[in-house]
Amino acid sequence: MGSVEAGSQEFTGFNPEPLLDPKNVSRLSSEWNVPEEDILLIALNASGIKYQNVVNDRGRFVVTLPDGRNYFLAVTISDKPLSPFEHKNDQLYFGGASIAAVTPIQKDTCTDSYWRGSTKHLTLNSNSRSNCKGCSFCGTYSLDNDDDALVNPNALRKKASVLQEDLGHDLSSLKSVDVVTGCFPNEQSLVEHLLMVRDAFSEFGFAGELGYIGSQLRSRDALEKVIASGPFVLHLTVEAFERRRQLMKTAKASLDLDLGRDVLELAKSMGAETSLLYIAGLDSHETMREQFPLYVPMLTRLPQIQTFQAYVPEQIALRRPEAAGIEYFLQTRKIVEDTFPHLSPIAAKNYRSLWYTAYGEQVLPNAEI
């Protein structure tokens, strides 16, 4: 099963149309048993938003729904979004009607760190993520470079000191640091970096969970060293089950699906928390139904399912044709809920989620952003 390539053909030649028609929201909500708010936010994430005369860019803002729930979003901005959403006068419009309040749009950049869940979680792009290239679905290298590599102890200590000043106290309240590294020359360099992050931040009071988001941590010896340093979670970047050699750079695709599951199983057996990152919009539902259940035994946390976003117009050709409609994402949502009913999403860990107010029959809290 490790060489799934069922969708290896390129999907080109179709004309992008809006994912969601305003008159269908209520019907879809009833048919799929999905709250209307979730349908709207999924469509917004998957299709982008119109803002002034911006042709193509990336932006971040907070949306506040009429019931008071608010969410942080990072979306594509275009003068021709794939759904009739518009950011205008502090309001989010859908089909010409205001449906929520929004904050001003901030330009999305590659920065070396940012808070999640208020200031309880930190994402650390310590290896100059803007220099990471090769995966065809990614938009990191098209963003403005606003990050510097934090790859030596002094640079990390300086960063920890800045974060401490930002908080007004030490880092003891920080629950997790998730390291998004780009790629290192080899696994040993990655291990040394993760331990360096742990050591530098611990000098400022951090004793929480260290997370790694990537695919280079693979061997027992490497996992032992990292797990021995303190609480650890492995977020394996699976991304897609099909067309992996076509969509991903060689270094990432070299960890095939079977080997990736072996790594997750090993990490779990050694006491680590485990999850995976996956992009909804690239695979067929048939393949999802085959593959997701294979991960049930080795995951302790729900896979982070992120909606596919076309960072530049040309990337729309990577999307499955059936993902041109919102029901593709609603079906994906149901497949995941049926496969992992014992797990639930963590809002602060995913800004392109398929879940907002509910996961199956479970009502989700409006977590801090």
C-alpha cells in the first residue's frame, strides 16, 4: 500500500467555478448534518476571498460569527476567488450578504515564529522556511521572506529572550513549541537542532511539549534521543496518498506510506504523541477510505486535515476535479470522522481546518486564537 499512485495523471483543462452557491448552504447543512457555519468556513478556506483589486496574494485575519465564535484564517486573496466571498468594510460578505465581522487583512509572510492558542503554543520556523522549495502544492517560497535561520544556540537564546519580553514573564506557561524546519542536510542535523531548541528554551523556563512537523525523523536512535529530552509529538507530513512523487520533493516522497506508518508506530511505542498532516483536495475519496484506517493504530491525535489552497492560480491544476465542489470536502470530513471517532481536532493547531463548531456529533469549544 506504500506506493499509492492511483491519481498519477495531471488534472488540467477544467475551468474553476465557485465551490459553493449561497442558495445551497441550508440544504447541504441538512443533507450532510454539518453546521452552516462550518460549511461556510470550509468554503472560504478552500476557495479564497476577494479584497479590493488584489490579483493574487496571501492574507490573515480573524472572522467573528454572529454567535460570537471567532476563528483565525489564512487564505488566498484574489480578484477572482473560487467562491463569492468578499472582505469589505470590516465585514465578510458571501453572495453579496454580510455574514460575519472580520479584522483588517494582514499580509501573510514567512516569519520565524508565531503564537497559536493565544500565547500557549508557539510555531517555530527555525530553519528559514522561506528557503524550503520543491513540493508543488506549497506556497511557502512565494511568500515574502521575513524569517532568519535560528540554527545555533545563541540565535535561539536571543529568540527565546524576545518571546519572554513579549509575554512579560518566562516561558513556563508555554505548553508547546512546534518546530517547522524545512529540510536539514540529514537526520542527525535535525536531531541536533531539536535538542538545541529544547535546551535553549528550557533556559527560559520552557518545560512543555516539543513538536516536530516534517518527515526527516525516521530512525529509532534519532527518536530515542529526542523523546528522552522531554514531552514530544511527531507530526508526520504525509500530505497526500496519491501522486506523491509528482507532488512532493524527492526528500519528502522518499518516506513512502508504509515506512511512514512504521515511524509513527515506533514513535508511539516509545512514548511520543503522534499525528500527521494531510491536504484535503489532492486525493480521491476511494483512496482516503483505504488509507486513513491504516493509521488508526499508530495515531494518538487526529490528523491535521488542511484544505487545499491554490497559492498561485496555476496550482489549481493540482486539485482533484471533484474538489471543485464543497461536497468533496464534506465527504472528506465524514470519512475522517468515521475513521477517527475517538479523536477530535485542536483548533489552535490548524488554521485551514474542516472542523469549526462540530466534529461529528461532538460540539467543539471555541478555543482561544
